[in-house]
Amino acid sequence: RDEASQPILALQLAIARDPLLRASCKVVVPMQVGDHLSREEMETFLAKDDPDRFSAASLKSFAQNLNGTWTQAGYLSGRNKKFREEPKISYVHVAFALFLAHCHGISGQRLFDSQWCQFLDQPKDRLYELAYIASLRGLLNFKQASDVVEVTFPTITLPKETQ
């Protein structure tokens, strides 16, 4: 629907699939715009829970790859020195984040509090606004009355769980 949305959509899918990338959200998302993120900071984060998990060479490689991934999506900028940027979040990203949260069994207002929406780094009222736009564009159904929120995905049929 929006070609400019592809880098962040790719990041969202990668975060859903890759636990190291998902963990790195704790480093990148809380940063303020303009803050510097060094490779060494990412290495320290990756090694903090289990210092012997990765070799020094692997830590360096993972940190470079993670920082590069965040840069490609627009959360960081710079070739050698990485600085936090404000990503350009669209209704497509919010629709996908809500869908990922929905697939994890989250519903109602909690969808907007999920890790998938938190990673977008937007105020909740902006997320609601973008969800409304996504609803107008047919990506989802969004209803809000005060604190009561309903989000459904009428055009997507999920497979039933087998027992």
C-alpha cells in the first residue's frame, strides 16, 4: 500500500522472528532523538545477561548487524557513528503492529500497549489516529468509545489451532 513503509515493515517482521533483534528494542527505542549509540553499547547489552554466550567476534558482528538493521529502518542514522532518529511511522505500521499483537492473543486497548506498538515509539493518541486511518483504508476495523477499544481484521482469516 505504501512503498515508503517497507523498511519499517521489514523491521517489524524481523523483530517478530528474531529474538536478538527483538531484545535490541530495549536499547534503541528508549533513546532520545540525537542520542549516540555505539557498537560497544550494543555489545554490552547483548552480553549483560550471559557474558560467555557469544565470542568477542560474534558480539561485534551481531552489534554491527543490529545497528545496521535499525539504521536501514530509519531509527538510527550514520555510517560509522549511529544516532537516534525519529522514524516515519504510518498507518500501515500500526495496522501490522496491531495484527502481530492480535496474533499473540492480545485484544482491546492492550493491543496499543503491546510490545509491537511500543516499538513504534509513538504516543498512544497518535497510534489511535493511525489505527483510525488504517480502518478508513480497509486494513482493519477500529472502534473506540472512551476507554473501550475494538480492533478486528475482517479480511484476514487465521488458521484454527489444532489440539
